[in-house]
Amino acid sequence: MALEHKTGILPRKAGKGYVSGMMVFEFFSTGMPAIAASAGADFLMYDMEHTGIGFETLKDQMAACRGLDIAPLVRVPTTEGNTVGQVLDIGAHGVMVPMVESAEQARFLVRRAYYPPEGARGTAFGIAHDDYRSAHPIDIMQAANQRTLVIAMIETARGLANVEEIAAIDGIDVLWLGHFDLTSSMGIAGQLGHPDYLAAVARIIAAAKAHGKMAGYMAMNRDFAREYWAHGFRMLAYGLDHVLLKSALAEGMALIDELSADEKGENR
């Protein structure tokens, strides 16, 4: 099922042809979702893979998103145990999974993320994921499956080699390019202009289009956003929270230094 044919906040917004948001690595303030929503973000992607954030902190963030026109998503560190199910149970609208390398892995991810009959997610009702509502289990499961977004990260040479098979799996909504990991795996670490990397980007886009899926990418700045939009990526995370703050603060500090220098020049 294509993303725009699902229900829920983020799939609904996909009807405009793209979705945009931000990665969250450092700032887990309860005001963050409202700030991001007021800035026009469609989603927040909370990172568990690289930050050490735990379920209790995440649950507060999921609650802070409730009632806002923004979708909370989580990059999980693994599909082992019940990590995917726990993230969804506390209120995430979708999951991103690192280093998906085969159709078999993609099928396993789908089983973890969806309720029967689409998957085998463990059932729990009247909790955070369904806003503590009382409803028939079948209705709750159908609504959850319609809302849940599943993102497979293509960031290894093996994942790239199998990207068409991964894209073909029902239940995978987005192919997400992990540029640094992919170039490292390909033996061209950080060489984002290398012909082999650019061919990989084109292959991911082609696989997504062939199977009616969206292609996703984290644009580190305006130049990256323009470049990867041109490639065909239509789910874009614009930067990381701490990088955006640092950039804005550095700009302000440079301005103050400039004002000081100008003043000293005038006083000579």
C-alpha cells in the first residue's frame, strides 16, 4: 500500500506529494513537538540508534505530540526483542529501521510492525498507542495498521544489492538512504560525489518509484535539500535539532562579533 493511501496524520499529509520534518537527537523538551509543528514540520524522527534515549523519555515525547498536527516517528536501534512493538505501543506513528539488507529482513520488520493479518505485532489495547480509547480490538488493529509507517534504511552495499526486493515487500512504505553508512560500506566513505554513490542514489529512487514507495533522506542543510529533492526524494528530514540550533547560534554570534569589530573601528 502506498503511503498516500494510508490514513493518519503523516499518510494524510503525503497526499501533497511530499512530507518534511526533523531528526531529534538532543532536545527532548515537551515543547519540541509544538515548536516543530508551528514551524510547519510534518514529523519528528526521534533517534534511538545513536542517542541512548530510552522508552520512558520517548513516551513523554509521544504524549507531547498527541493532538498536534505532527507525526512522531522513531528510529529504533534494532528489531530484536519487541523493540518495534514497544515503540509503537507508546504512541509512535511509525518506525525507521537501520541497515535493512534483504527481503527476509523487510518481511520480519513488517511482521513486527503490523497487527494481524498483515503482521504479528503483539496486541495491547486501551493504552497509549490508541489514545486509551475503548473500542473493538479489530477496529483498533485496523486503524493502527492504516496509520503505521515503516521505513527501511538502505545503507549497506548488501542492502543496495537487494533494494528492489526490499521495495517490493508489502508494508514497507519508505526507502531511506543512509548516505554515510552506505558510502562506508561501499569503500568510498564520505564521497558523496563519487559516481558509484550517485548510481546507488539513482537505484534507490528507481526501486522506490517502481514499487510505489517514497524515498527518504536527511538533508543536512539547504544545499542538500535542493540536491536530494532533485534526485527524487520526497520524504525529507531537514537537519538535526542540535545542528540547527548550533548553526543559528553561530550565525548570531558571528553577527555580534561583526558589530563589535565595526564599533571598535568607529572609535579609532
